[in-house]
Amino acid sequence: MKDKTTALTSFMKQRRMGLNDFIQRLATNSYSCKHPEVQSILNLSPPQDAELMNTNPSPPPSPSQQINLGPSSNPSAKPNDFHFLKVIGKGSFGKVLLARHRTDDQFYAVKVLQKKAILKKKEEKHIMSERNVLLKNVKHPFLVGLHYSFQTTDKLYFVLDYINGGELFYHLQRERCFLEPRARFYAAEIASALGYLHSLNIVYRDLKPENILLDSQGHIILTDFGLCKENIEPNGTTSTFCGTPEYLAPEVLHKQPYDRTVDWWCLGAVLYEMLYGLPPFYSRNTAEMYDNILNKPLQLKPNISNAARHLLEGLLQKDRTKRLGCTEDFIEIKNHVFFSPINWDDLNAKKITPPFNPNVTGPNDLRHFDPEFTDEPVPSSIGCSPDSALVTSSIKEAAEAFVGFSYAPSMDSYL
């Protein structure tokens, strides 16, 4: 049992790495690379998506241009407006910190991104997509809110709602799986958020327990919109190979055009994981896992209701044209018998009492954050404005490079 727990914890930790890093590891594993499905996935033949076919990059902007944070920008804001208290999350380009505003004493989650890291991986476009999606979320109850953003010479700052009930990932890691009523409640709130994004012609593309937070009362908050694809009409498709390995839909692995039903596949994968403790086609062997996603029939143990079984079979349908949600999108999901106990108006009004209360005592209560983050010291550079601190030559170089940077995706830039 101890070995199983250790293996599960190791699996959970490994899932935090981005797909780009994952692909690099996969590519260096000779055993995995021999598998025909993995060879197909790693085959860098020209993709069909226009966003990856730009072989003629636009002329670089003039040196006077900065990254445009648009209407979210607060040009008078600066890092030392905040007292940065704890690291509460980490990503490919920076950290998320708990911060208290020095003037109004309000607590925020401040996402601090390194321009140099964004530049290195040619990710400006996805950073701006995240900003755009945050701006479109006016007041949806299950999506994280952006208060404003600002930038310094070397960093971008996004000032977000502070949510401290913990990642769904963290609670699953601790409890292994959830009872069906609890899983239904979370799945309903997630589906409501996805349905709202779809109504704005946005496909989320990266649903996983790490991107699903619980607020202080226990409601779902969807976060991290960096892989969102905008302007996808109801019948529109895209082809970019992106997401998280355990949750990639078959059509994404096949490098075929896909549509908004990719989000319903991911909802099925997350619901399955909530009920069973692991993603539906998971294997420690990557080649086998990809083969399972593409070819293995869905296997459901008998310890769930017929309604849950039917929903999972509909969401985890390998043929996207037959997947639940392919015709009427969110309407099909919310009308499914599995969700018949849910009053959707009450759900969206947060009138349904969550099945689990995180019982946080206040903003300083960090019990539901992974110590992997909170034990890390807050970098002293986070709260420094370049005009009040010594700007090193390397920072100057990064700033100048970022100003002159135009997005021209390379074939090895998946995320």
C-alpha cells in the first residue's frame, strides 16, 4: 500500500510539467519512441492549423512598442504596491503569489510572468489569449476574475481573485477519489463554466484537476486560460497539438481538426478521475497510455450508478461526431439524467451548499496549498520596480528583446 501511495504521489507530481517538457522527455525515451502511435504523434509534419503555419513572420514592431495589455492595463500600478506573502503556485513562465495590497489591505493572487521565459518559448500569443479570456469573464461564478494587469521591464503581472480552498488536484491527491454526489456537484459547476466559455466561442482545451480550484466555501473556480482558443464558432475547428497528456482527446492525438467537444472529453476524463482516482486511460508507460486513448474501449467498474456510467460513455466517446455535446453543446450535458438532481439556476446562483467545505479561517490560511509551493521563499525581485531597483544588463537585454519580439511559432512550440 505504501508503494502504491508513493507511486501515485510521484504520478501527481509529474503531471505538473508542461506538455512541451513532457514531449522532450518522451522523445528521449527510446522504448516509447518505437511505438507507432508515439512516432505518429512526434512526427513533425506540417499541421493544418493556420496559427502554426505562419512561416513568414510579420516585421518586428518598433522599439517603442511594448506588449499591449489592453483595457486590463493599470499603468499606474507597480510591484511595490503589494506585499508579497507566499508562493501559492508555479508555472512554465513564473509564479503565482499571495499578495496584500498596501493601500486597501485586500488579498489577491498575483501571477508574475517572466518576459524572458515567454520570449524563449515563443509564447506571447498564449499569454495574450489568457488576458483576453480573463477580460471576457464579466462575472461568471465559476471562472477566476482579473482585477487588472501591469508590466515592468522584465515581468508581466496579472492581479487575480485570490482563491484558497485548494486545487481539486490537491484534494484528489489526499482523498484518492470522491463519492458520486460530490463528483456530480463539481462536474456540474465545471460544465457550467465550460458552457459559458463556449457561448463566447472560446474552447478551453486544458481542463484538468490542477486548473480547477475550490473557493473558501467549496465552489469550483476554473483558472489558467493560457491554452484557450478564441473565435471558434459552433461548427468551427482548430488543430493545434496542445493540452495535458492524460487528458488528450483521440482527435488531438491523431492531429485531426477538433472542435469544442474536446472540452467535453476532458470533462469526462476529470469526472472519471474524481470517481476512480486516476484518468480513464492512464498508464505509467506513455506509449501504452496513448494507445489506450486511441484504441482501448472504455472500461467502467460496477461501483458507479447507471447514470454516471452512461454519462462517462457519452463524454469519453472516441468519435467526436458521436460524443455527448456534439450537437447542442452544453444543453446536452445539463439535460443528461446524471445531472437531474441539479437545479441549474440555483447552481449558478451558488444557492446549492457545496458537499465539502474547505473550512479556511481567512486569507492567511494556506492549509490547502501544496507545501511544495508555500515552503518556497518569495523571490526578492518579485516586489521590485525596475525604476527603484538596480536593473541588471541581462534584464535589460530581456526587455529589449521582448519589445522587438513578434510571434512566429516554431514547429517545436506546442504550448
